[in-house]
Amino acid sequence: MSKLVSMKIDRAARDAMMKGPATISDEGPLYPWGLALNLENEAIDALGMKQLPEAGETMLLVAKVKVTGTRSEDVDGDGGKRKRQNVTLQITDMALEDAGDKTNAAEKLYSE
């Protein structure tokens, strides 16, 4: 499995997003927009979750995705021209497990 990369936004980038000094109660987002997943009853049942995890618990998500769209454009910004890129991914298969579970993620994802 590839190395997991933290997607957390650093403090300077969060402050820049908020266009001014952040307050204690409004520090801005910790992660980029679009990285949150919301699982409803059908997905929870399909994943075999017997009970919901506690908020703040760490889990491991392994997913197979299909690229459904890409976009690349040159945009003018404060620092001059730059390239803005976007890729849209549709999760087609996934496994969700406790981060302490030592099950082989690829085996879990591809087994029938």
C-alpha cells in the first residue's frame, strides 16, 4: 500500500483562506473542501458496521476509485498566472476498518 499523506491544511494557509487573523472560535477548515465522506444507512450496512464508531476515533479507509472528470486551466491570481487543476473521483469499492486492524487491505477490498 502507498504511504498515507496528511491532507491537513497548515496554519498559514488557513489564515490566508480566512483573509485575516483567525480567532480561537473560527480557525478555518483543517482539510480542503471535498475530502469529507458522509456514509448513510445503506453504506454503513454494506460495510458491515454493527455499531457506529466514536467521534474522534481513527479508522483506515481503503478505496478503489474511478476518475470521472479532469480539468486544467490557466488562471490569473495575485502571484500572476498559475495552473489550476482538478480531478473528480467516484469511489466504486471501499473497505473501512479500525486503524488497529492488521487485515490485508488489498485482500479485503478485492476478495469476493
